[in-house]
Amino acid sequence: MKLQSQILTYLKQQPKTWAIKVEVANQRGCPDILLCCSGKFIAIEVIQGKDKVSPIQAEQMKLIRNAGGDAWIITDFKVFKLLF
């Protein structure tokens, strides 16, 4: 199972959690997964097969953090579960 699918499957089983995979966005660099958990907004960029996020992805994540949300870069399911 791909990492994004693992994360989404896990999130959809959690109480007080809303999560979606972003298929099409009107902003370049929008994170792969958006979720709200117990009132907290979290954006997740899933990195598989590459070393780092692009500059536009990094800028979007910075804007999310500046707005009071969390923005995570996830490369491994075990790391995701530690953060969540």
C-alpha cells in the first residue's frame, strides 16, 4: 500500500478527524493531504521517491504554519504515527 493510502486509511479510522487527499488544487504546491483533528488544521506533504519538497511546496507549508496550522513532511508511516 502506498504511503498516502496508509495515512488516509489510518486517519479515517480516528475519531474527531476529517481528512482528504487533494486531487486538484487552484494553488501550486498544495500539500497532498488536508485534515482537521479535534479543531486543529494539519497539512501533510507525503514524500516518496524524492529527497525533499519543492520550493513552492515549502512556501505553501510556511504559509500554513504562519496562519496557525501545522504542516508536516512525511516520508515514513511510523514517523507519521509518532506525530499523530
